[in-house]
Amino acid sequence: MTSPSQQIHMNQPRSGHGGKQMQWMSPPEQRPLGCPPGLEYLTQIDQILIYGEVEPFQDLTGLPIVKDRLTNQYQIKNSLGQQVYFAYEESEVYQRNCCGRTRAFSMHITDNLSQEVIRITRPFKCCAGYCWCADPESSCSMELHVESPPGQVVGYVKQTKSIWSPLFAVQDGNQQTVLKISGPCNVCQSTCCTGDIDFRILDQDGSQKIGRIAKQWGGMEREWAQHATTFRIEFPVDLDVKLKALLIGATFLIDYMYFERSKRKTSVRVM
């Protein structure tokens, strides 16, 4: 896929909807050795908030809209509410209409200069998603890979087999499991289930919790009228930035597998 972000050459932060200036997170003075460009922001934080479909996308990013190619969009912020990244899905109209939550997509994550710093790609899997038959070595397992910078794979997130609860393996570029993610038995959020839903981030052998991915309840209007989602990712501040990028990818995989609804918007507003 050709990324619309490749067409952008901007050197000034944008204003938010209605002309309100955003507050951007300041990057560190130097990028640590071995840190992919753009991920230096992640060295300073121990949690990330991902907000879905908050404001008209073009107002926020200045990106040109490619009709029928862009769908869900997100703001990624730190705990102080400062903007860290934008994210937007690129997918085919046919798959969005016919394949729903199992569709293939690329998620482009850009910094405040509209430079793409992370690309998340999920292949189409028509029969995958059931935890009791998930097998990463076959076509029965949902998965995605994360690139940073785009073109350089830093790792994978793969659904693994379990009796009932969601289970995922976070793997490095050599496909070695470095973290695990375990979800609840009942992934339910509705008018009768209004609490947050936690997916635990575990160490390599799954014995110790080191963080969580929480789908937060945003209230009736936000969840059902605006079709917007909010996730909070918590992790150790000294966790490798590549693993933090993989956890962002895992959050989008969880969102599409368990919280994507047919009622969601399928295109952004064309301004």
C-alpha cells in the first residue's frame, strides 16, 4: 500500500478542531543509541492513551484524504494529555464491507511532523480468531507485524492457543517470544458491563505481570453514538522502545478482534 503520509512535507505542529492548538510532547534532546527514529518519545513514558475518532481527521493531521482508503483514526497521547503520535488505518473498501474485523489493514503511526515512524500490518485471516484453535504456525491465528522505521520489522504479535481466555505472544524480530498478553474470560463491555477490561502484560514465561492494556469504558454517548474507543497501555518506563511499539500494535489487534463494531464509521470526513 502507498501511504498517504509519504505525500506530506510539514514542519509545523497542527491545530486541533476549531483552531485549538495542541500540546505536543517534547522529544528528548538526544535519541538513544539503537532507538529507531521517532521512538525516542517512548523512552520517557510509562503509559500511553489511545483515543479513537475524536476529531475530524484532516483537521488534526493535515493529511490529504484518499477516498475509500482511510477509515479508523486515533490520537495517541501521554498521561499528561500531550500528543505523541497520530494513527490511521488504511484498508480496502471490499474487505471493510465484507470481512469486517478480520480484514487486512495497515496502521500508519506518524509523529507531529507527519513522518511515519511505525507501521503495523495485519494480513487477512478468514477463519482465525477462536482462541481454542489458534495456532501461530497455521492460518488459524490472528497476527500482525510491526515495522519501525517502515520497512524494518521489529517484531510480531500473534494469537496463541488457549482454552478460553485470549492469549497473545509478543515476539521480537527473530520471532522469539519476549512478552505475553492475557485477556479476561469474558470480553464484554456494554450497558450492563461498564467497567474497564484489562489485558495483562506478562513477562516472557507468563509468570509475572509487568503492565496492562485496558479498554476503558467511555460512557454511553462515546461508545455507542460516537463509536469511539479509548485504550490505556501501562508498562515499565525502562522497557525497550521496540517492545513498547509492539504493545501499541497489540492494542490495535485487540481492538479489532474484540471491540470493532459494524456500527463504526467506515470512512473519514472529506473536507
